[in-house]
Amino acid sequence: MPDKMKWILENIKALSPHEKATLAHCLISSLDDTNEEHVDGAWIQIAEHRFAQLESGAVEARLAGKKSN
């Protein structure tokens, strides 16, 4: 275990409940940020690909909820 992690785990007991909650929130938020960047990038790629298909005529636009025959 890295020294920084050991230090945090040894000293976390000295924190107040509010400080522990703040720390937990910050840690969880930092995980979410990483995942969102990856997801946002994937959605951008999908949107660009679909737009290129529309512009090239490979697919046709249709209203949402309408079934094609």
C-alpha cells in the first residue's frame, strides 16, 4: 500500500463525522468525473458518426416514434 494511503487510513479516525462525509463525497465525485469523461467522448463519437451518415445519405431522418414500413 502506498505511503499516502497508509497516512490517510491512519489519520481518518481523527476527522469529525462531517469531515469524513466531505472526504467520502470528494472521493466518490472524483471517480464519477473520470467515468463521465469517457462516456461523453463515446457519445460524441456516436453523434458524429450518425451525423455523417445523414449527410452522406446512407440513412434517412425520421420522426421519433414513427415506424418505417
